[in-house]
Amino acid sequence: MANQNSNRLLNLGKLMDMINDVTSLHQDCRPGCRGPLQWNLKSEDRRGLATRMGILCTSCGYISGRYTLYEEVETKSPGRKAAAVNLGLQVGLSQTPLGNDGMRKILLSTNTPPPSRKSLQKTSNKVMAMIESVNEADMSHRCRQLVDVNT
């Protein structure tokens, strides 16, 4: 189970927006409370390496809503948007001999909760299809260039 001393990958801009928003809302809801704020790990919604999480005040009981702490990528498919960090991870893994299981071991050794095997494989399948289509388009373009040069 996750604790306050575990690690996460968070987008710094999104994190700062969250801190500013939560601090303001906390003061509006509970004027004068100076209690310590901490992560509400019970509300955490992990999406691969990306996370949505809220904050709680241990003094007054204030609980914020969940904030998306990652950049999203527009997709043509219906449903929630993909996290850029998850797609980037799979692009990087496709260029190295390290696989999904190796990446999970590395993350575990840094006290970072790893994405599930199923999640990694699903994202890998999406990314590999995109990489394949880009490679095919590039090879087609190169073939056309060679034909032009030869003629």
C-alpha cells in the first residue's frame, strides 16, 4: 500500500496549480485553519505512471477534489485522454532492450508504484501501432524520393 514517503511522477506546472488552488479553497472553507496539508492517498487514481490525487487537512478535515497531475494527449478515440508520460515511456522502451517487466523492477526499486503489466501492455500496443504507421509513411516517402532521384 502506498504511503506518504513513496514517489510519484508529477507534472510541476499541474502540481503548482493544484497547490495554489487547494490552499485558496482550504482557507475559504476553513478560515483561520493552519493545519498541515498532506496527500489524500485514499483518493489516488493512478493511470500508469500518471496520477490524479487530492489533498486533505489533518487538522480540520478539509478534503479537496482530485486533480490531474499529468499532461494529457488528445486522441481520436472516445474515453479518457491518454497521459503523455505513459506514451513517452513506451516510446522510450521501444528504443531500448529494456522491457515492461524490467521497467517495473526499476520503478519498484525507487519506491515508485509501477503501472500494472496490463496497463503497460495496452499502452505499448497503442504506441507500437503509431510507431509502425510513422515508419511505414517514412519508408513510403523514401521510396518515392529514390524513384524521383533515379528518374
